[in-house]
Amino acid sequence: MAYLAWLRTAEPQPPLRFTTWSAGQRVTSTVARHGGSGPPALHLDSSGRPRIAYATPAGVHLASAATITGDFAISRLPGTGPDDDIPALT
């Protein structure tokens, strides 16, 4: 399985998208309608579920998947703001 979190930055307010490839099938879903302007950070948790951090003018948001292929819940990380523009996950 392969994973990709991406933005099409040519769009004024690009959505954040998530793509998986498994057994020759590509599945793309929209994680957030407005995914920010900087590059998202993608990380797999210990169960293999993707987590994506991305910056918006309101701060850094974290999208956590319920499954290995998506179904994201999103929350803003407390203490982050407009100056936090390149998130990293470890």
C-alpha cells in the first residue's frame, strides 16, 4: 500500500486530498475543503492509520484517520496560529 497527502497549490484555497494505492486501485478522497497553503505532513501511526498535519491561517490542523484508507476526523492543534506554516509529524 502507498499513501500520498497533497494540495494543488494553483488553486486559491486548495482542498487537502489523500490518495492510497492498494492492489492496483487508486482511491482519492478530500480530507479538508481548505487544506491551507503549505505542504502537508503525512505520518502513519502504530496501527498503520494515516495522520496528516496541515497549516491554515487559523493554525495547524491534524486529520486522523479511523481506518488505513481514510475516514478522517480533524482538529486544530491548540497553541498554533498563523505563523505556524510548515507542520511536521514524527
